[in-house]
Amino acid sequence: MGNREDLLAGARKAIMERGVAKTTARDIAAAAGVSLAAIGYHFGSKDRLITEALAEALGTGIGDAMEALIRQTAGRPLPEAFATMVDGLPGVFAENREAMLASLENMLRVTRSAEPQTFMADNLPNAYRDIAQSLIETHPRLSAEQADAVAALYFSLTQGLSVLWMMSGGQAVPGGADLVAAMTALSAD
């Protein structure tokens, strides 16, 4: 690994041990085994490094698990596929609890800093595109525009459901059938 990758890994390690607020640039550099100056060289700031490290960790943990859930629904009717994906999310959240906790802590920091916001805004379309690609491969009757719309829905709901799951200790997350019933009611009018 190079210094950049070492810093991303070091940031994830330090954040999981200390939390976002208590992690210093020195903690990250020490965990990565690189100089403090490397953070500025590769990322410009500690804030940008933390944002990228957490986005990568959650993108891998939750993103890969979402893709697997979507692929399990290949060929099923879309409402059933959606409900199955939603019902699988609590297990994904449980497997990624610590990273999600750090991400929630980071969310407040990101909303107050332009550089991490820019990174997130620039990279969200990639997350949508990855989900849309999985949807097109598993549900080939979807047009590209439909896959993009469903991907945005999946991503947005996953974000919201993850917060509900964290805040309620995993107890107050609506099930897939309930959300399908709500969408059916909305589309019937």
C-alpha cells in the first residue's frame, strides 16, 4: 500500500478506536505509520481524509451488502424485490454498526464544512450509479431512467432507515411490506 491507502486505513482504525471527534491528525498519522505532513499532501486536510475514509468503509460494507441483497432478487417482481431488500437491511446495519456510528458522528462535521460536503456531493452520483447498475442487471426490464430513480430511492431509504435503526436500537424500522403498501397507496391516487 502507498501512503494514501495507509492513511485511509489508519483513519478508519483511529476513528473506530476513538470516535470522529476525538481522533486527531497525529492519531491517524501514527496509525498509518506515515508523517503528519502526508495528510495535507494526499488529502488537503484531516476533515477530507476522515470523510473519504468513512465513505469508503461504508461504501464497501453497506454498498456491497446492498448489491448482494439486490442480486438475490433477480427476476422477482419489483415490489417484492424492494420489500426483500428493505427486510435485509437490518442485518446489514448490524454488521456495520460501528462504522455507521462513526458515520453519524461524521455527518454533523460534514454539514459544517464545505470541503467534505463537496466530496460527498461529487461522489453520491457514483453510489446511485452502482445501485442502478445492479438493478439493471437483475431486473433487465427496467429502463436506465427507471433504474436511476429506483437507485436513488434505495439509497435515500437506506440512509434514513439506518438512522432509525441506530436511534431505536434496531427496533423501530418499518418492514419492506409496509413500505410497499405505502407506495402502492401513493401511486393509486
